[in-house]
Amino acid sequence: MKLLKILAALVLLGSTFATGYVVRATRHSTPPARRVLYWVDPMHPQYKSDKPGIAPDCGMQLEPVYADDAAAPLASAPRKILYYRDPEQHAYTADKPGLNPETGNTLEPVYSEAAPDSMPAGSIRISPERQQVIGVKFAAVEAGNASRMLRTVGKVAADETRVGHVHTRIDGWIEKVLVDFTGDVVKKGQPMLTVYSPEMLASQEELLLASRARDVMPSLFEAAKRRLQLWQLSDDQIEQVLKTGQPIRSITVHAPMNGYVTERNAFPNQKVTPDSDLYTITDLNRVWIVADVFESDITSIKAGAPANVTFASGGAPPVAARVSYIQPQVDPATRTLKVRLDAANPGTQMKPEMFVNVEFGVATTPQLTVPADAVLDTGDRQTVFVDLGNGYLEPRAVVVGERFGDRVTITHGLSVGERVVSSGTFLVDSESQLKAAASGMGAPSDPHKGHVR
């Protein structure tokens, strides 16, 4: 009986020990629940959310950041004391611990946000909340064909291929002037003046005499007729002389083309000769525009390149034009070249000697571009702030090329797809200088020493 009691006690003791072992093993094998701090965009870690979902900028699924993951880098990143301040009066600071003599409060340390070892030298951290307060925005570095507008001033000139002159081929005197003022609009074939010419009158009488002996001497008749034709007597007028048997006393001179009378030298009773320039007629339906282009920009303009012509008043729509000729010599006084453009002139709104604005669209080969506001230009160097994620920004020196509208080209220092600060650059630079000065990382006058790719 006593033996049975001993065996029962041993069995109970063994079961108790086994149960405790199983419980302890179970506790060690079951991992503790991980606490989620927040959710982030895997592509843009600076975006944080207090609940799961989709990133609004890129559509990526947000990923959780756990407390134990966040604590690890913080533990490995030693914090540096920037200064000490009064916990109640933040305006009071000191470079060593102690008391505020005014309030008697013990000064508390203010730590720097130590960057991980993988961050480039000179990187700073501005929390996403602080970035939102100072209005920081980001833009991607893009690659593509850049284009810009080259603007200059041009002067309207008459198209020299559309200018005509009115002459007579005989000596004589003007009897009637039918177009009597400069600026009058004429049509091709319109009568402009009449001329009395004794030589023309004599040639018509010779034609009448030759017509009577036409059957005997046909060559004489053809020679007389041919002379009148060379003097610009029309076939209808010659036929009129042959039918009536009377020579035409005054010969009418007609307009050779459509256009405006831009010069008039014909007056009644004036003696004229074949070299007399009686009228100048200009067709203004198409005009030339002569623009001055600086020699530094002339390599961007080629013959046949399109352009837009605008007016200073802005009351008329732009007119399309095309480069037809580039003068081969630079003006030594202005260092410009003359570029001639051909343009239609609807409604003849462009007048000779009128000034207009000319815009050339200049395209380039594919280049890296960023918003112009992203570049901090101090005169001797240009800097951008590159987003490294999780609030870290790297001040990086770049080499800037041409400007195209609101973007500038970057010839060295950036890669496609990187993100840079595009708004709030000066405020970020101020934060960089303040943190650099406070932490002893560099002088405030040169806070942009960093990695350049």
C-alpha cells in the first residue's frame, strides 16, 4: 500500500514537470506580436500613413514598418548633442549642460538626427512633417528632347520677287495719268496712263502702208507689225488700226501685276523715255521679315526652320513663317546675323519697315532636365537636393546646361529617375546650413560639399 502511494506521487511529480516544460517550450516557440508603427510607400519612403492602403502618387501597396525594425537603425546610429535648451523657454540655449539662471530650470539636450553610415557625406534629414510645413515638393529627373523658344526682333520688308516697275518702250509725252497717288491698289491689266509718241504714230502709218502691199511684200507687213508688238502695242490695238485705217494717237500703259503703288513718278505732260521708272508696284500678299540673331544662337537655326511672328500690340493672331536665307556675314557692331523669313500676309496687316517679334522653336538632343526652381545657383556653383528617402536629402553639386522654359538641362551630377527638391529649395538650404553649423559638419558658407556622380 505504501509502495503504491510512492509511485502515485512520482507520477504526479513527473506530469507536473512535463506540463511546465511544454508550456515554457510553447512560450519560446511562439514569437511575440510585432507592433506596426506606420505604413510607407516602398518606392517613396518619405510618404507615411497611419493605416494600410495605396500610395496616392504611384499606386503602390503600402508596406508596414514595425517597431523592432525601426529601433534597430536608431540604436546603431549614435546621436550627437547639438546644444542644450530650457524645456519651458526654448529660446534660451547653451552649449553645455546647466541651469537657466532666469527660471532655474535644468537644461535638456537637443540631439541631431544621425544619418546612417550608407548616406553620402553632408546629407541632412528633414522629417516629412517639417517638409510639409516649409512646402517642400519633389520632381523626377527626366530624359527627353528639350526645346526652347529663341525670341528676337524682326523688321518687315517687301518681297523683292514681288516688286514690279512700269516703263514705256518708246519716247513720248504723258497725256493722262489714271493712277495719280502713291498707295493706290491696282489690278493686273488696269490702265495707268496714256502716252503720245510721234515714233509710235509713224510706225502705225507704216503698218497701214505695208497692209496695202501685203500681197506683194508680205515680209514688209510682218516687219511693221512685229515692231509695234515689241513696243507693247496689243494685238487688239493693231487689229483696230488695220480695221479703221487710222493710227491710235495715245497709247495706254497697263499695270503688269496686282499690288500697291509704292512709288509714282508719272505726271501729265511729262516727257518719258524707255529708262523712265514711272511706277513701282509691290505685292504685299507675302512679305519678308529680316530678324537679327546673335552669333551665339545662329547654330540653332537652319534654312527651312519654322518660326512664329507676333505683334507688339497683341491684337492679331501669330503668323507662321519659315527661314529662307541666312546672311553669311556677322555685323561687326551688333555681333548679329540677318535671318530672312518668308511669311504670308493675310489682310496685309504687316507693312514694310514695321517691327515684329519673331520666335524660333529650337529642339535639342535628349538630355536630363529638372525644374529650374530645383537648382540653387550661388554664382560659382549650382546645387540640387536629392531625395534619399525617409526624410534624408543630399546636397549635390551639378553642372547646368541650357534653360528650356521652366526646366534646365543637367549635364553632370544626376541620373534618370532620381528625385530632387523642386519647391522650397531655399528653405531646405537654410535648414542644411543651420544643421551643418550646429553639428560642426561644415562652415555655413559652404554647406554643399557632397557626393557628385
